[in-house]
Amino acid sequence: MAQLRIALAQVNPTVGDLDGNADLIVEWTRRAAAAGAHLVAFPEMMLTGYPVEDLALRTSFVQASQRALADVARRLAAEGLGDLPVVTGYLDRRTVSLVRAGQPAGSPLDAAAWLHGGEVLVRSAKHHLPNYGVFDEYRIFVRGDRLPVVRVHGVDVATAVCEDLWQDGGPVGVTGEAGAGLLLAINASPYESDKDDVRLELCAQRAREAGCAVAYVNMVGGQDELVFDGDSIIVGADGTLLARAPQFTEHLLVADLALPGASARVPEGLTPIDALDGTTITVDRRVLSADPLPAYPVEPQECAEPLDDLAEIYGALVLGTRDYVRKNGFRSVILGLSGGIDSALVATIASDAIGPDRVHAVLLPSRYSSDHSVSDAEELAKRQGLHARTVPIAGMVEAFEAELDLHGLAAENLQARIRANVWMGLSNEEGHLVLTGGNKSELATGYSTLYGDSAGGFAPIKDLVKTTVWDLARWRNAAAGAGAGLPFLHPFATAPIPEAIIVKEPSAELSPGQKDSDSLPPYSELDPLLVDYVEHDMGRDALIAAGHDAALVERVIRLVDLAEYKRRQYPPGPKVTPKNFGRDRRVPITTRWREPAAD
Amino acid sequence: MAQLRIALAQVNPTVGDLDGNADLIVEWTRRAAAAGAHLVAFPEMMLTGYPVEDLALRTSFVQASQRALADVARRLAAEGLGDLPVVTGYLDRRTVSLVRAGQPAGSPLDAAAWLHGGEVLVRSAKHHLPNYGVFDEYRIFVRGDRLPVVRVHGVDVATAVCEDLWQDGGPVGVTGEAGAGLLLAINASPYESDKDDVRLELCAQRAREAGCAVAYVNMVGGQDELVFDGDSIIVGADGTLLARAPQFTEHLLVADLALPGASARVPEGLTPIDALDGTTITVDRRVLSADPLPAYPVEPQECAEPLDDLAEIYGALVLGTRDYVRKNGFRSVILGLSGGIDSALVATIASDAIGPDRVHAVLLPSRYSSDHSVSDAEELAKRQGLHARTVPIAGMVEAFEAELDLHGLAAENLQARIRANVWMGLSNEEGHLVLTGGNKSELATGYSTLYGDSAGGFAPIKDLVKTTVWDLARWRNAAAGAGAGLPFLHPFATAPIPEAIIVKEPSAELSPGQKDSDSLPPYSELDPLLVDYVEHDMGRDALIAAGHDAALVERVIRLVDLAEYKRRQYPPGPKVTPKNFGRDRRVPITTRWREPAAD
């Protein structure tokens, strides 16, 4: 066996910030060198950020990425880091471009490079292009067909990109036949609940198939609706977990591995191998250092404990919110605080994300607001130390009523829109990003006012059904002062959310005595049905067979289908479930399709 | 040569309305039979409407389509139409489903069927799946691999689906070798400006390649952001145009063709042919009627004149607006009428789409509105016979000012949002769909108020740059009373748009003496630059090389890139250019990418 200390740089690049991302590569390579690593790896599309979407089709952007890669290689060498091999993702293109109707313009590649000695040693690109869920990669990339295998201190290290690990065949399929001692996969794999378990199992499976250790480095950070959770992993050839990085934070995962020494007989050069998926993968062998290192003392392995389910979701919301604020150049947020649970949780997420001193709350009481709404909101602002102000809306409502004769829903919506007009005005005047309080149960059923409560720049809890909103509020209160030690929590000494807000019956307070239950089924019945219909794509019959009430199924399906026009104009928010109401679920606005009644 | 009278049913289905779409098939088959046709063809995905997006992944929806196909075949026979072969598009799935990560659930097919004698004679499916521009078909379909060739009155008729005509190889590539006498392509091909010329040239090219006539039937109608323009076409084997249907209206295009008789030697059954694109296509031969018809007298061919460029765009806007209103179950629209050109054109499009008696205009003067704004808006409402009312907003603005101290842009946006609150309130109270007046120049540069002028349900001119707005207004006025004879124009006797509205300098009138030119470059310079940057994906250097002013390029690129968050919350509107701000251009909200300065 040969020893190798590898460093996985789980870092947070920003889409389009090629200079800043290059700085991250230099900075974290320096840290890896200081830790005595022999090889350092960065995530997929590290230099450009991910996902770049149609920017990949712009020639100037591809060229900038190519230049940035060459520049960072030279810079590493200039700063004395040229001897440490660096593997990183970037955007490249095929030299011979295939011009054909409907093919991605310029033939872009989701590429990986080994940098060494101030130069690019070898390049490859993702072979399997995901085109499902949030991914649209057939639109913007063409396939790679190469598996680089680089000998580092006598170990043959193969590199692959993200989806190639998830699909059978392709570069990962030939890793075993190529005789690699380590498979290094670079990733930009977005968070969704329970995905950490799937990833670990996948790495273990591929390790056993290829007969070699697998090192998996993932991106961390928020990008529009996606949150990358990190959770970088190293498993042995038998699938045993060896090392794991924490979620939702930048981290250098350093591990000492004992790996099989490479066969001296295999020469450098290109070897085509049938990938058994209808394609041929060319193994591209290079030798950086042929001989194993002299034995050295091993450092203790680091293996972060996975977070529990609620902690994990909460971490994703905090990181997604923080990065949306920061990467869009905002320094503060504003939100309407109603005294209800949704805005209370959003305010708390904001406090955790950017600190309560940068959170501005507006209380907007109307003639229908209950006394406890105002006092509960005030209590929350006080506990967290938010900036809070009160703007009564009664006079504005009366000014509209002087010109318009509105009733029922129209009169209710008027109030919600006046509130939005106030916080949008304060946002425009003072420069805060507006946070929106809507949850997934509301988005699903259309129980919200277009341009009212649904207005804003970012909607932190839009992918949480209401019952999860309550669960997270209780979880967050329990974590306060309990020494949970989670890096994404502000150190509140006591529960940040008043208990009264958690236990009260939900109400929009837009008409006298109004309750959510006047318009919606109980959330305990609604939410599981929404999950099955929206996230699992179950049809009417399947929903009833799964135990949902038949009349409720009819009613809820209809509500969900009719509310699509509202969802299209909803602000972005972090995806935390397997299917959100963002780019993940694509249905027509105009459709007469209704799930058929049972035969 | 053998004679054949074919009928292309250019009809307007609705997504999800399987019963209604089946009714259309029966009704138009009856018309084709009455016209003496020997074969009738309907568009791609006729039974389900197009595009169905992720509905294709729902088992209940696929099964409903399969049942609807069998039902309509039986119904045609029951109504005495079973002898007339019918070709139609529908949604099907592969019998043996490929379950694999990232593959479309249930293996759906964008399918075509021949119906005859109450049964489904033969099925096939689209081979080339478009996954660019507005299309995402790798997400929802798997490939077909069959070319049906059906002998009708001694002519071998091959059928293909839409994209198969646009790509080399695949079913269309083997049509010549299969010896077809006619290639029938069924389509759901969305409109964009000048696409009619491209389609004709494409049909002519494929006819010459395959050595046979090509009949091209297209869908017509609006579906969310897409407009299908019809423009069904028949060309001879030498590429000569033989018959053409009008755009933007349902139509039965009937043509008598003289076609080569089929070779008697070729037996029924399956023949695999190498499609020279890495795939094998199986030719599936069937015989309905082996012998040519006795000679019969030929009807005169019908060949609609293509519309000129502005007429074509206007037709698309009217049809897109009409169908969005109708298919979503609205009977009327409401819009704010400012006295400016944008709302004037939108009102006129609405009058043409659904009749002026169903168009409700609101005049919302503020302290900054000029006298001519009000009088010009009133004059337009009078000329067109709209329902008009005036709701002054000064009192509402004052009520906000009593509580908030807003300045500059924040104060301007407040007024725009109060206006939106009024028309949204009237929409909620009275049930009208809100039309939004924003144009593409505004969307591109972010020159609009989120939840203000950008609020509404449908934005008819969101894909028109400002100079095209003026061009269309002049064109529409010229078409009035001039007997243009276009089916999508309301018969106004005189110019529907007051000249004063067309010639005035554009202004948002949100602050004293405000003009668009205070904030934006002249539209004559801005608009061509936007087209090159947004629609042609040209980078900074390419834009300057194309003659755009360097400083203007820097400024406009920055404006466009920063306004993405606003565009994400904009209502849908009909796509009429090669690239709109809908699902067609996908860029991140959060990005630090700025086109680099020249070296």
C-alpha cells in the first residue's frame, strides 16, 4: 500500500465571480499545503460557480473561464504552490465544435482539470448530463468521454464529475478496469432532505464496484433556489466511511489514506475502453510522481456526525438565505411581522443568517388585527433584538375605500397588498431585501394574495409545508441556549420565538374572526396529501389508495392546479424537499386537466 | 401517378382538455369527409394539447391519453367516419419502461397514431427530442424508433413528428429509402418572427432529400407563453409550394395531390434501416388500400399569402391574448390606461382579441399626470368603445405619505403600486383578467416597478421592444378601415389609437416632468442593442464590433443583468421573437458575471 494525504476543499464560490472563485482556489490550496496534503480537490464548476445556466452558451463567458483556469495555475506556481496537484471544476468547450440545430452553441463542457507546476496537466469533462429535476444540462453542455488517471506518489488517481457517479456506465464504469487506486469525484450536488444518506450509499456502492476508495468533494453555499450542503465524504474500497465534512459550512477535509500502489507496467497515454453504455471512454494516463512516499505518521481521521432531519433543513434555510442576501449585495432585510408563525420563523432564520441587527421588522396592524398579534410580534422583536417599527394601515385602507367598493376576497386582498406596498416602499427607500413569509401549503393551495403577502425578494420557507414550519419553530426554540453548537445558529440565550406564536390557531386576520380552517382543511390532513401529490406526482386514484380522504383529494388537487399562475410570480426560495415549487416542477398555467374520478 | 386528396386539420386544442380535443378530432374529420378527403391529419399531441410539460410524467395523465385515443377511434367509426384514415398526435408510453436514475418516469412518448375502422392501426413516436429554447423534451419523453408507412389508395404515406423534420437522420432520413410517396409531418411548432420562411424552406429541403411530397400540419392557438401560428404547408417532391393555410386561425387545408404509386413488391411488416445517426429506424409497413383510385377531377389548390412582418406579429399577440383569456375561463379583461403608447396598444390588442365590450379600462391620474394623458386615454376608450372609469389616486398616495417618508424612486414606485392595487382590486371584485402593459425594453433594463406597472395576469407586449410597439400601433391604425381583411382585427371604422398617443414623448409620469430619456438611452439606440445582447447572446466585444457604442454597451449589459430578479416575477406573455424573457432565456438571478472590458 502507498500513503496519500488528500484534502477536499468544500468551499462556496459565487456564480460569475471568476476572480473571487480563483482567489478561493489559491487560498484553500495554501491551507491544504499547510496541512501537508499531497493532492487538493475543489468542487465541480468551481471557477464559474454552479449552475451557470445559459451563460454557458455565451462565448465570452467560456473564454473567461478558460483564461481564469490558466491564470490560477500560474498563480499557484508563483505563490510556491505549484508542486501540490490541484483538481478543480471549470467551464470549457470542445475544440471541434459540433454545429447542428438544437445542439448547445459552442459545445460547452462541464470540465475538470488537474493543475500542476503552473500548468494544466490534463482535462476531462462530465459524461452523464443530468436533465431532470432542477437540472437542464442537455441544454447547455455536450458530453465528455475521458477518464484521467494521474499517478501521484505511486497511486493512480482517477477523476470524474458529479452525475458520472450517479449513473451506470461512463467514466466511473471503467474506473475499475483502468486500475485506479482512488476515484476522486468533484460535485455541485444540491441539498434536499435525506440526500446525505443516499450520497453515502452511492459512494460506497461505486467504491465496491470499482474496487477502490472514493473521495467525494461537494460545493457548499446558496445559489438562487439551490443550496449546496457540502457533506464531502471519503469511503474505502469496501465502502466503509473513512471521513466526512460537516454540512452547510466551508471546510477543508484532510484525510490520510492507505491506497494500493500503481502497477509499474501501465504506460502513460490514451487507452479506449468500452464503457458498456454504448460509448467508449478514453483513459488518459499521466505520471506526476511514480514512487510511493516513505512511510509517515497518520493524522486522526475526521468524521462529522450527520445532522438530524430538522437541523439539516434549518441549516439549509439559513445558508440559502444568507447567501442570497450576501451574493446579491444586500446588507439587511425587511419583513412584515404579523404575530403569526410564518413571519416569526422567517425573522428567526434571518437573525441566524445575517444577525438580528440587520433584520428590520414592520408591524402593520389593521382593524382586524388581534391584540395578541401585535404584542406577540413585539415580544419576538424584543427577544431577538430586531429593528422593529409599527405602521398602521387603517388610513390607507380607508383611502382606497373612498374610491373603490370592494367586498369579500377583494377587500381582504386589498389589505395584504397595502402591507406589501409599505414594506416594498421601505425596501426601496432604505435598501433592505424583502423577505416573504409564505409556506408551501399556501403556495400549493393558492392561499395567499398575489402582490400581497407573496411579495418580496426571497422566500425562505416557501418549500416547507405548514406542519414543518411548526416543527422547525419548536426545534429552533429547543436549540437555543441548549448548546446545540451548530455554526448556523445565532447565540440567543433563550427561545427566540414566543410560545404563544407557536400554539395559536393560524389566521390571516384579513376579516373579522377569520381562521385558516375556514378556507383550508386541517394542516395535519392537508400537508401529507400535498407531499404525495406535489412531490411524489401521485394521481387521484393513487392518493386515495394511499389513504387520503377522497373528497379532500378532489378539493386539494383542484386548488393546487388552479394556483399555478400565482406560483409563477412568487419570489425564489431555498429548495429543501425532493420537489419544490421552483424550477423543479414544471406544469402549464393553462390546463383543463383534472385528475379523473375513479372508474 | 396516383391521386390522393389530403386534409390538414390546423386546429386549436387546449392542454389537458382531452374530451374537448377529442371532440375537435371528430368535428374536423367530419369536415374532411364532407370535403371528400382520403386522409386527414391533426397536429402533434392533438389529444393532450402541447406542451404538457411535467404532466407527461404523471401516470394517470398518460393513461387518460391512451384511453382517449382508443375512444376517439371507436367514436369516429360509430359516427360513420371509420373508413377515412386519421393521423393524430397523442401522449403514449413505452410498454417496457426503462427505470433508471434521471430517465423520464414511465417512459412517455410524443406519439402519433393512424386511426381506421374504429381501431388504432399503427403507432410511432417522435425520435428527435428538442431540448433547447423553449423545449425541455429530454426531461419528459423517450425516443421513438419507428417510421410507419401506410398504403392509402396505392400511395405509401410515411408519418413523422415535428422535430424529426428539423434534424438530420432518424425517421425522416430513411423516408427516401423506405420509398414513401408522401411524408406527412404532424407538428406543434411555436411561432416566432420569420419562422414561416424557415419552415417552408425546411419542408422543401426534406422533400428533395426524400424524393417525395411533404405535408406539414401545424397546431394553431395560444398556450401560456407560446403561440402556434398554423401556417400548414404542402410541397411537391421538387420542393415547390403546392398549398398553404392561413396563419393564426383554425383551418382545414384540403389539397389534391398526384403522387407516385407504391411498389406492389414491398410486403407489409417491419424493416430495420440504419438511420446513419447512430440509430436504427424500423419501417412499419401497413396496407389500407392497395390500388390507386380511378381518376377524379381535381379541386383548385389553396395557397394563403404569408402575412407581412408586422401583421404576423400582431396576429400572434391577438391570438395569444385571446386564448389565454378564454382557456383560463375569463370573459373580460381590465387594464390601467395611462395615455401612453404601451397601454394603448395593449387595449387595442385586447379589443381585437375579445371585443371592446369586454375590455375594462381604468384611468388612474395622479398629481403628476399631464392633462393630455387623461384626455388621450379618454379619447382612445371612446374610439374603441371600451368600458372606462376614472379612479384618482391622490388620496391614496397621501394616506401612505401620512405614515411613510419616501423619496425618489421609492416615492415613484409607491404610485405605480397603488395603481396596481386598484386594478387588482377591481379584478378580484369583478372577475376580469388583468393585462399588463410592459414592453421588452422595460423588462430588459428593469425600467418598471415590481408589483406596480408589472403586475397582472398576462402581458401581451412583453416580447416587443419599444420601437416595435410604435411600429405596431401605426400598422394597426393603418389597417383600420383600409379593408385589410385580417380575421384577427376588430372592424374599427377609424384608427383605434389617437395619433397624439403615438407621437408623444414617452414618460412614466411618476415625478414632475419625468421622461423615459432621463433614465434610458434613446430607444432607437437601445432597442437594436437589446436584440443583439438578449436574442443573439452577443458578448461585449461582439456588440462593439457590430457598431454599438462602447459606453452604451457597458451600461445596458449591466442594466439587463441586474434586472433578472424582476423578470422572474413578471406575468407570462406571448413569445414572438427568437428569444423572449420567458422560459427561453435562463440565466441566474445571483451572478457576479459582467462582460469583460476589451483587452
